[in-house]
Amino acid sequence: MVAPVNPMAPEGKQTVMEVLARDRNKFWEMVSDPKNWNVQTRCTEWEVRDLAGHMIDVTEGYLARWDAAKKGEAPGALGLQVMGETLNDHALDFRKLPREEVLERLRGDMDKWTRILEGLSPEEWAGFMVTHPYMGPVPAGFYAAFQIMDYGIHPYDIEYGLGDKLATIDEASAGILIPYCHIIMQYTVDAESAKGVDCVYGISVSGPWGGKWRATVKDGQWSSAPETGGFEGCDALFEYTPADFVLTVFGRFPGGSASGDPEVIEQVRKLFFRF
């Protein structure tokens, strides 16, 4: 079992890169299998071939933003609200290319971006800012986690499409993503759904990668803070495994168990838009 680390800190780089390498290899094996190419995935708009196109799109976007950052440039960010629709359009555009060309281009992009991530110094991992196409400036080390968001989760989408309705993601992959999920949740609150919501609820994620947090929803904003004690005063409590928490945040299903005020539970379940 991979021991928990802080993926945002330079000390966590080796573990993050080991998990990324494993997830990336699994993804490659699945998308490069010709039997899978036209399989409908858990992503309702995408077949396996579209996941390959998606990864070309995002990786080449990262490469372009890396080059810009090295030149001291900071291109604008589009925002998470438009990310889902834009990524969908870009992924589907690769359907016009032959399968062999898509896979060759993907392999080259994967290898080039991996070399950049592996070569990051400790200072670059935590402090060199690269503007994400949708999220704005973030430390370069975040991009390894962004890759795990894809290479760690999309194999689940493929396995689900192949008929394994009990598919999940690896605990370490999920564990690395948990801190980023708390950032993502801040920026994916649906304004309409958040109207009038004023509550405090607990989040408990099991296992060595997990933890406890107290989340607050007020004035259309969501925030969370680590909880070192109990969940006294919370309106509801949501309990997850690491995989269920991550897959819930990424909109695959409403996972975990919930207890407490039924109205608050329903509000929280509907609070975030899909991206």
C-alpha cells in the first residue's frame, strides 16, 4: 500500500509520480486495446476513443501553458463553468482522425509531459506558477494531480462501460486527489442551487488517506476546514471511502452515506455543478 503524503508538497512528489505512472499505464492499456475503441464509457457523451482525444486536448493545453509560463506569460483562464462543454467539443473533434494517428499523438504527448513533471525541482513543484486553461495560475506540481484526475478516473469510466458496474478507483489515486477536491468544491457551487442555503455539515473520509472536515455553506459560498474533534453542531454528516468521495466530487454518482437533516442532505447533494 502507498503511504499517504501531502501531494502539494515537494516531499510528496515521488509518491505522486509513482501513482501517476501506474494510472497512466493502465489508461494506455485500455485505450490502445482495439476492442475498446468504440465502447461507450461512464462519461455519457464519450466512447473510449473520445477519452484518447480528451487526453490529447488537455495535455497539449498543459504543454502550451508550460511554454507560456517559461516565457513569463500568464494567459487568461476560461473558468470551470465552461470547462465541461469546451472539453467535450474538443474531444469529439478528434473522431475525424484515424485511430493510429490519435494513439501516436497521445503517446508522444504523454511522454513529453511526463518528462517535464519528472524534471520539476522542489521549488518548481510548489512555487512555479503555470496558468491552467480553466482554473488560472497554480503551482506546477498541481499538474501531476490533474493528470491523476484523468488517468486515475477514466479507467473507471471504461471499466463501467465494459460492464463492471462495481468498478472503482485506486485508494492512493483517490487519496492524492482529496485535497484538490476541497479546492474544486469551492469553485463548482451552483449559484441557483445555493440560493438560501445556510448550513454546516461534516465530511468524514475513511482510511489512512482520509480525514474529517467541517463544511460551511453560506451566501452562495462553500468552504471547509479540518475537523480535529467531533461533528457537534453539524446539520448533517456525509461519510465516504476515498474513492466514493472523489467519484462523487467528479459527478460520477452521489456516493457515501448521509445522516442528519434530510433537507440539508438534499441541498448538499444538489449544491455543485458538473464540470
